[in-house]
Amino acid sequence: MSEIKPTETLDVRGEVCPYPDVMTQKKVKSMKSGEILEVLVDYPLSVERIPESVKKMGHEVLKVEKTGASEWKILIKIK
Amino acid sequence: MIEPTAILSGLIVGILFGFTLQRGRFCMNSAFRDIILLKEYTLLKAVIVAIIVSMLGFHIMASLGIIQLNPKPLSWGADIIGGFIFGVGMVLAGGCASGTTYRVGEGMVGSFVALLGFMLSAVITGSGALSGVKSYLETTTKITITDPGPLIAPSSRSPTLANIIGVDPWIIVIIIAIVGIGALAWKRGGEGKTEGSLSEKIFKRGWPWWATGIVIGIIAMIAFPASAATGRNYPLGITGGWSTFLNALIKGDANVLSWETFLVIGVVIGAALAASIAGEFKLRAPGPGRLIQQFIGGLLLGIGAVIANGCNIGHILSGVPQLAISSIIFGFFVIIGCWTTAYLLLMRR
């Protein structure tokens, strides 16, 4: 799995908690099994939180990658 | 005029506090909201640890004669209404008083806008157009006791869990500590080991909840005598810091500045330092709709905190450990306000 192509991208940069978490959960619920969601986030707490809450929902977190100064990319595979 | 030593001590305690808030992601808004929203208790545990550590610390220092406790006066109407408004505001603003303050140091423009609303309405409610509401609620629902009991400043007339039933405060302190530690042991988890060297753990990673709670409790213990030495006999606080800051700017009068003013400035500096070292500082803003929402949230935070005579730090982190009834009522209604708003705004689809 070198380069994973996301099905959809959710940009929650600039948002404070809880919005990155809530928006991610909402998006995840609207997607189909097997699809990949890419979340762009710049809020540190949410970078720790989103993978936790997504795992709790039963989905797989493929990757959490730091892409710049206070910027991260989270890849989620919908189960 | 404020002494240079007071400025320095306020700044130092503030920098330590801001650094810890940022590293620990310490946010009471998230702590309370996540209980219903995500069934997540990690930050709540940090809050409980901080309250237990400072409660034990304050009572030990008072027993040793280092400080005299100064619980906030009880006006139940002001505490209920102020607490509820504050709880609503905190969800809209995306942070409580301390959360909003430390996020300014992270470069979050939304939190900066919320802070502007917070300062503005704190001054309007404290000494401006809304001051009548505050004084009406304060005078009509005031309850005082005649004997503050041991460890408390003799001039205090504020009811606490101990003096209202006439028992030694230590009995209540020990009961609360046992119940609190029991609750933490019952809801275990989230202690997770982080990778890396000690300096990486301190400067680069988010702190685990227990470390955050203990460090905040210790900072509160340092804050109490440090602030008392400047004539402000109280531990940490945020609201008074920002309202004195804006008042000093508007009136051009440096005499209104206090230890708390420099504390809040220190919090922003400390959080900015922590965020920069960890590579988490960036100027960033949400869309215009969210900015307006955060500004309105900030206005509500200021109105609520000034009506109730304290915010989540002054009441929940500093007043509850002193067993103040007013702070306990405030905290309860902050949670009610927070949950109501989180439900209406975030959970109903």
C-alpha cells in the first residue's frame, strides 16, 4: 500500500473542537463500506481524538501523517 | 500601582499554566461535552485529578498557616443563571475561559475572536449596561453564614460544604478525595504509554491525563500564595484577568491591573511556547459563520462568568477545591448548559 487514493476528502482546517470530530463522524456515517476518507486537520487535540472515535465506530485508521507545521492528514477506511 | 514583582510572579505562573494547558489539551468544554457526545472521559479525569490535588494542597497549606482559604460568596440565583449561560457559551465559543485563552496562543483565530467577545461582555456585565442584572441577582439570592469555620479567612461569609454543617473541612476533603480516586480507579484506561525520550514526552507529545491533572493542581498551589502576596487572596482565575486588561486599556488606568491580568497574558505566552516547540503553532481560521458563532459564544462566556463572579477556572478549578457551595452550584449548571447546547447543536440530526 504505497499510495492510497482517498474516495473523499474532508477539510476541517481552522475548526476548533468538537467540530473536526463531529464533522468526521458525520462524514464517515454517510460513506459506503470499502471507501477511503481523507481528513485534513490542523487542530492537535483532534488529531489525537479522531482516530480514537473512528476506531470506536468500528472503522480502520490507515494512516496519520504530519504534513506540515500543525497540519495532519488522517486516512480512514470505512468498514 | 502594581509592583514589578507581582507582574513577574503573575507572568511566570501564567506561562507554566499556559504551557500545561496546551500540552495537556486541558479543556473543560471538551471534558464535559465528551461525556455525552463521545462517551469519552480522558479530559474529565484530568479535571478530577487537578481538583483533588489542589483541594489537598490548599487544605494542607491552610493547615500550615501559609494561606487562608477564600471561597467565593454564594448567590444561588447568580450561580445558577451565570453557570447555565457560561455552559451554553462554552460550546458555541469552542472552549471555556481557559481553553479559549490558551488556544489564542496556538494561533487559533476563532478563539481570538471568542476572547474579544468574552472581554467585551465581561466589562459590560461587570461595570457597564448589564451590571444591574448582576447586582440584582447577587443581592436578592445571597446566602451568608456567620462563622466561616477553620482554615478560612475570618472575614469570609461564604458557605462551604464544611461550615454549612459545622464539621472540620478535612472530613469533607478526605471523603471527596476517596470518592474521586475511587471513580478514577473504576473508570481506568487512557494512561497509554507514549514513545520517545523524556524531553520528547514533555515537549513534543500530548501529556497523559494524570500528568496534566497533577501539574495543574501543583500550579494552582503555587498560584494561591503567589497571588495572595500581591493582595489578591485567591488562586487561579481567567475572567478577572481579561476584564481588568480591557478596563485598563479603555480607561487608560494601570491601577486596575492585577496579578490575574499578568497571569492570563502569561497563559497566552506559555501556550504559544508549548505549541511552537511541538510544531503545533499556526495562524488558522474557520469560515465566517463559525467565527460569528464563536464571537457570540465568547459574549455568553463573559456574561455568565461575571454574573456568577467566576469562570471554569475561578469556580470549578479554584472554588470547588475550597469546598465553596457557590462554585459547586456554578459547576453543576455549567454542565447542564453545556449538555443542552451540545445536544441541540451537535447530536440532534
